[in-house]
Amino acid sequence: METYTLPHLPPNLRVLHVAYFENVTNAPDIRRRLVAAATAPGAEGEAARTAVDFAFIEAGLLVSKEHLLTGALAALLTSLPQQARAELPAPPEPKTRSHNLHSEVLMALSPNNNITDAIRRHGVGDGTTRLAVVKFAAEGSSQAEVYGAIADVVKGELTPLDALDDAARIDWARVDKVYKLGEMNQLKVDDIPRRKVAAVVNTVAVKHVT
């Protein structure tokens, strides 16, 4: 698990925790918990939502560690108010187009702006065995506590994030379809996989640039 402190961001969103799991065995249960938490009422619902307050990302569509981190940062930066710092509330709360900031990560990773497509393609599915988990947290949050909360939900093998950089393990058929990269396979150039990784990361990075 890796933790990043982002000193230029508001203190309530200054820490980014990221974990990657392989051989996940309980994806259907995670999915059921997410659906139940979204609709449960009252205090019970709040507790259920807190327990799964993470971005759960299908790692089969991630082409690199940079891809994952770019999506997380894009979700955060595009959700913060754009006013001058002096005019911002303290601290500013993100304004999201989807359910919350964590589901916004799925939107950032998706090449389109359809939340249903983003959740279906990039969220945890019943067949998910490789899962990335992202948590936005306040300054001073404990990595050990965050990991403990994640481990209470995800049953799998914690794996270094650098494993996402292994191009040989990428499901290129799925990635080509989602990011529309099929034509790149016809190019008469060297190192097509590296070029496709760059294309995917750039797609996520510039998606909301106007």
C-alpha cells in the first residue's frame, strides 16, 4: 500500500491512500455491499457507507500505476471549486457529478462521461480478481487504520503497486475496446504496448481539460 501527501490541496483531502490486491476472492460480496450501502436508510445506512467509502477499481483495465494515480488525481482536482483560494470555504468540499468523490475516480478513468458505463467497466464486478482501492483522506490519517478498513472489506493478496506496470499482464483486448486503441495495432512502429499505455494515460489526464 502506498500513501501520498498532497500539500497543495485542502487539509480535508490532502492524503491519498492506494492499495492493490491480486487473487481477490470476494468480489461479488464487495459489489453487494456497495449496492446495499447506497440504498440503506438511517444510521445503519451511514455505517454501511462508511465501511465501503473507497474507490474500488477493476485492475484488469489499468495499464500502469501512473494510469491509476492520474485517474485519482484527476477526480480530485476536477471536483474542487475553481474560485480563487481567498474565496473558498475552509476547507472546500468537492462537488461531484457522480455519487461521491470515490465514484468520481471511476468517471475519471472512463473515456466517456456516462456514470453507468464507468461503474460497469471500471468498478468491481462479480468476476474481479485484481482490485485497486483508493481512499481520499484528511491530513494526519493513519495508513495502518485505512489499510485495516480496506482489509475488512477486500479478501485478497496485497501486492506492490508497481505490479501494475507489467505490460505483459494487461488484457489488451479489453483495453483496446474501452479506449478505442485497435487501430494502433496496425501501426508499423516499435513498442506498440508502450505507446498504448501512454495513449491511455494521456486520455485520462486531458479528459476534462477545456
